[in-house]
Amino acid sequence: MVNISAYRSLISELNEKNVRLVAVSKLKTPSDILAIYREGHRHFGENYVQEMVEKQQQLPADIEWHFIGHLQTNKVRYIAPFVSMIQSVDSFKLLGEIQKQAAKNNRIIDVLLQVYVGDEDTKYGMDEKETLELLEYYDAQRAHFTHVQIRGLMGMASFVNDMGMVRREFDRMRQLFQVLRAQFFIGIDTFDTLSMGMSSDYALAIGEGSNMVRIGSTIFGNR
Ligand SMILES: *Cc1c(COP(=O)(O)O)cnc(C)c1O
């Protein structure tokens, strides 16, 4: 069930801290989304291509859709006509396909590189070395990337109860963000987004420098 009062206290807390909220609506209905839309909210996050496409067709056109799930290269074309930001870029090949499909649609698509800094190898995203390699390829072919804008990093902490460990992982992501900005985005002020934090750990993430949180269950209830 949608919890409007939880949304209201969350959004006022986040506005005060200049942190953008992406309301994660995966597996929730269009009417749930509309309830939050009517509060004035416009940024929604989805994990599955077909579900996002269906909702986009049914809901107001001024919603800014963030894709936050694993994205297969062959599905980029379905979301390229409308997606605002793809937060889950985890390969150079995917970045190239986003460039291609964005160009076809005459759009510039914002993206985040999905990173992980924990030891778990099960998670999607790139480790620090892979992220660096992607940006080196990108840097060597910058003129090619006319329709994609790399805005920053997205990351999730390990699913552990050890909050000290979660904090250290967020801290490492922030350090990586700063190192990459200094190495590849000097004087490019659009590399500005660090998307970290979900319902259970967003306060910790903001403490470690996050300026975008992706929150689902606090707003929409359990899935
Ligand atoms: C589902 C999801 C979220 C939201 O998680 P909640 O715990 O419901 O707040 C955030 N980020 C990603 C990548 C997700 O898949």
C-alpha cells in the first residue's frame, strides 16, 4: 500500500539536504505511481523493460523514468524513446548501444555507471578496475558519444547487517566518484550524480556523499 505520509516526510528531509529522490515503483501499479505523482513527484525508477514501457504508455508524459535494473543490450531500443536516465550501465557495449539508440531517437540520454565495491561477485555492476577501463575506452572515443551523457555512478552496498561495512562501501564509492571525476571529467560539471542508498540505508549513504537515493518499499510498501 502506498504510504503518502512516509513519502511526505521523506521528500521534505531529502529536499532539505539537496538529495534527489527516485521513487522505485517496480512491481507496483500505475495507480500507486499516480498517488505519488499527484504529490508533485516526477522521478520514478523501474527495473524491468517491459513493465516500464507499459507504465510509460499509461501514465503522464512528464514523468522522468529512471531505469535501474539489469539492462540487456538488445532491449535498449524499447526504452530509448522516453527514458530519462539509465542508472545501470555495466559495459562499454551497453554504453555504445545507448548512444546508437539515443541518436536514432534524436535524444541525449543521461547514464550512470553501475559499480560495486564489495567483495560479493554476485551483484551486477563493474568493479573499480572495470569502471576505469570503460572510461578509458570512452575517453579515447569521446567524439563518438554525441547522444549519451555520463552523469556519475550508481551503486548498492552489500546486503549485510554490518552497518560499518555498508558505510565503508559507500565511502569507497564516493572516493571512486571523486577519482574518476578528477581523471576524466575535469571542467565537465555534468558528472555530478552519485546514486547510492535505498530504504534501509539511505541515511548512511547521504552521510557518505550520496545526492540521489532510490527508495521503493518505504513509499510503496513491501513487494
Ligand atoms: C528495488 C531497488 C531499489 C529500492 O529498494 P527498496 O529497498 O525497496 O527501497 C533501489 N535500487 C535498486 C537498484 C533496486 O533494484
